[in-house]
Amino acid sequence: MFHRVAPLTRHLLLAGFAFSVLQAAHADTVSVAVAANFTAPMQKIAAAFEADTGHKAELSFGATGKFYAQITNGAPFQILLSADDTTPAKLEKDGKAVAQTRFTYAIGTLVLWSAQPGYVDAQGQVLQTGDFKHLALANPKLAPYGLAATQAMDKLGLTAKLQPRWVQGENIAQTYQFVASGNAQLGFVALSQVMVDGKIAQGSAWQVPAQLHDPIRQDAALLLPGKDSAAAAALLKYLRGDKARAIIQAYGYSF
């Protein structure tokens, strides 16, 4: 049975269709190098960004140190979401990032985590008393969370005791897998990797006090290949908006 569409409704439908066509016509793709610790929140942000703007974010995840090497060797990333604030600064100094585009999009939190419930105590005493064979951490030369882990152990006076038990991941994502699989009884990971809805999703964890390591300021930078990209400019603006910041906070980051 045929139903007539009221003129006002028809005009609204046509206007909505026209807006969608216009949005699609101006949509673009931005290539983003994302620090591994920021995988889960960035996947959510990218989906919201595409729904809200029509632009698509093409994401690559990995160690910040490796991204630095790739970018300096000509990798065509348009935005870097670093796990530190020094790498974007170096890229700007090297002429690989656009000047005055850097900003801190998140401040990370380091945790000592085990996939086993009750294994890691609330004060992290397991580092001194535990009989674990392997302690996972990200390569401190490539990953800022790994560097923060080594700084914390230095401050606690435990480096000499624990270093023989270290197993190093190439990045924080691989480090998490070492612990999640049980190949390492515990390890230093990003809070964002183990937090869901404000709680530790599984296992047990100790949030490493911030004073035990340098702040994990995670900076974004517009890279030279993205200088004239509308999508890149839109994503950097979106990261500073309320919707993205709410997602970022939900994964345990601060600002």
C-alpha cells in the first residue's frame, strides 16, 4: 500500500540526503601512527570521528621509537600520536613535523599487572617478595612505558634484583600479551590496556605511583605529509573535543 510523504517530511529527508552527499564528497582519509598503549581508545575515537565528520582515520599501531625511525625515513604518516612528548618535539626539530601543532592529548598511567587474580598486591610488594620467573616490560629504548618501568624499579632499588627476570616486548602491546598469555607472571603495562569502565577487567594490578617515574605525557603532532589535509586538521581538533576526551578518560588517562 502506497503512503504519501508529507511535504515537510519529504523536505527534511531530502535535506538530510543532500547533507550526507555533501559530507561524503568532502570526506578524506588521514593516516595515523598510534602508540600501542592507545590502541583501544583510538579505535573508539576513530569510529566516532568517522560517524561525526565523514573523514576516515587509517590507524597503525606500534612502538613510538619505531615510528620515529619510520617517519625520519620517509613513512607517509600524517599524524603521530606518541607515547611520549620528546619524540614529537624531535620530529619538529628535524623538520618532519609542522611547527606549533604539538599538544598533549593524554597523560598515561603505568601499572604492574598479572592475569592472575590476587597475585599483585595493592602496594606492589610482589616485586620484592614474589617468586615469579619472568617480569615483562616494553623495550625502554623504544617504548616510553618501558622507560617508566625501568625508572620505577631504579627508584625502588630493585633493578639489580629484577633485571635477570626481565622479558622485553617490542612495544606495550606485545608486553601485555606476554602477561595475558601467562608466559610472564606479571609485567608493567599501561592502565588503558587492563581497565574497562573504570575497573581492572581481569587479574590483579598495582598502579605505580606517579612520583616513581617521569610523567608519561603523550603528545600528538601534525606531520609534514598531513600539512594540507583537511582530515588531519579535523582529527587533531576532534581529539581535543569533549567526546574524544570522555573516551580517553574512560581508559584511565588524565590530562
